[in-house]
Amino acid sequence: MEFNKTDEELKQMPENELMQYLDEKAAYLKQHIAPLSPYKVKRFAHIGEAVANNNKGTEEVFSDGLYERLKPIVESNQSASMDILIKKRGVKDGI
């Protein structure tokens, strides 16, 4: 199935057909996902905090423990990245 419908085409679709289309598109997109690297997680967090707190300086924005809140995300993504790498290469035990 091709996923290139316009907004008008989507608005004209019956609800059950639209839901089926969205489910199929979500399944297709899930095949092409990968966890973010620790660098990108931190970078996106910096950008998000900077946009949300644009009247504060960098020191103030990141002094409230941003890195501590990111640690579980970074660790989870590192683990998922390693799992994907192992799966792609067919390597056992990460070696």
C-alpha cells in the first residue's frame, strides 16, 4: 500500500477505512525506527529546554537536573541500539 494520500483524500475516507490506513501506516513506520544516540537525546533535550525557557540563560536552564532526568532514556536507548546491532550482525552476547 502506498502512503501518500493528501489531506483531502483522508477527509473523504470513511472512518473504518481511515483507521485501517493509519494502522497500516503505523506498522510500516515501525519497521524503520531506531533509538536515538545519547548525543541526540541530549541535543533534543537541550533544544526543548531552550525553547521552553527562552528567557533564561544556558546555565539556569540546565542547573535543575536535566541530565539526571535524561539518564534513564539514554541508558534505554543504548541498550536498544545494542540489541538492534546484535540482531543485524547475528552476533551473540554483544561480542
